[in-house]
Amino acid sequence: MPEGHTIHRLAQDYAARFQGTAPRVTSPQGKFSDAADLLDGAELTRTEAHGKHLFLGFRDTDWVHIHLGLFGKVAFGDAPAPAPTDTVRLRLADATSYVDLRGPTTCALITEAEKRSVHERLGPDPLRPDADPAAAYARVRRSRTTIAALLMDQKVIAGVGNVYRAEVLFRHGIDPYRPGRDITAAEWQAVWTDLVGLMRDGVRANRIDTVRPEHTPEAMGRPPRVDDHGGEVYVYRRAAMPCHICGTEIRTAGLAARNLFWCPACQRT
DNA sequence: AGCTCATGGCGAG
DNA sequence: TCGCCCTGAGCTG
């Protein structure tokens, strides 16, 4: 689940359920027990997301830094909370709600200064109002690395994962292997603006949909389809299936330990 | 029951 | 580039 849109949605949902309350804080699994004891009964004052990093603010200066990694999951529910299973790293629970965090790469109690250093090593996030796309382009334009790899580099741009990278490159007809230095300013501007729209939609829908209205199965007179990860996409995980636009087989290849997907006809340059 | 794979990222070599 | 960390679903037997 976790690309940037998921994390921003989680920041909203944690706030909606717990901001202004002082929940019980526990770590049934045990790995976060010491910090949980320190936070138990403290007020959740605010939440924040930057890229794939989630921050839960307690009191004035305590932050819980959460990164879901590839496997992390968050589950909300209404009180009464059921007995936690033994993989729950962090549970918040109050009179009306509970939320369980499982399998995160990171769940740590940090200071304001430590939080600042996390922000400093992340690039601009299309979902944050303070984001500066020019800062990202400054890195892209002087890099020989492929645009596909650059889009996954959180120091360059924060929040894009394997789905958004594949889909946004398809939507702009960009060959994923093109070096960053050959991406024009106009192309970057278009990609960035598109990501802002796609990722905002992702926060709202809590899933990734990238297919334009004119390319839906209905619009193209084809039978309805369901992509197996819950959103409607052009190329992600569609290896060897026909491109929705031109019918060419979608290709896949490993790139930096992840699977890349693209249409060799629609993304020729 | 065991294997593979997954929308991530780190550090060692 | 590889191995490793975190978990669970969907296969295969």
C-alpha cells in the first residue's frame, strides 16, 4: 500500500480519530514498549507526512516517526478494541477508536531536531504545499541516472513509489531509461503537475488510479477490468498484457531491485 | 507447511 | 549489487 498518498491519508486519519485526545499507547509486540510507556496518556497534538514518512506529534516536542517500508500496515477501528495480535508494534486506543500499526520499517520516538534531519534528507513532496519542484529538477537535469531511478530516489522527490513512477512516465510518453539530464524543464513541469493531481486523488480515494476518463474500458468499448492491486492503471504489474492504448505488450525489467513496467511503443523517447 | 512476492530502504562490500 | 529487516496473502503441495 504505501506510497506517499497512503502516508498523507494516514496522517489525516490518525488526526481525525485521535488529535486532541490522550489515548492509551501500547506496543503489544514489545519492540516499542519503552517509548509507548513514555507516551501513554499524552495528548496527540498533530500529525504530519513528508513523502513516505509519517510523524505523530505528542505533547509539544515528542514525535513518533513511522515508516511503513514495503510491508507495514495500519488498521483503524471503533472501540472496543479487540485483543491485539502479537505483531502489533503500536496501538493507540481511546474511548471511541483504536489504531494498530504492524510491520513498519521504522517506529521510533524522536526529537524535533531528529525530525528536522529527516525532512532535510528528503526531496520535495508533491503533496506538501511547501514543495519546490525546481529543487527536484535541479537534481534531475544534472544526472546521468535514468529518470525511472531518479523518480524513486526520495532525496530527489519524496513520496513517489513504484506505481506512480511507472504510471506517470507512461502518461507522459517518457522512456524510463532516459537519463535525467535529457528531461526538459517543460517535461519536468508537466510530470510534477501531474503527480500533484494524481497523488491528491490518491489521498482522497485511498488507492492509485491513473487511467484518464477517455481510456477507461467503457470509453474504449472494451469489457471492464480489475487490476489486482485495487486501482486502475496503464502499465503497473501488467507485464505481457496489451497496452490499453496501442495494444503492444507491456514490458517489465528489474531496475534497482524493483520491477519496472512500460509500453515500448507509447514510451519510445 | 512451505514458497514467492509485494506500492521500501538501509548498510556492507 | 546484494543481503537484510519488517508481515501477510496467495499460491503450491
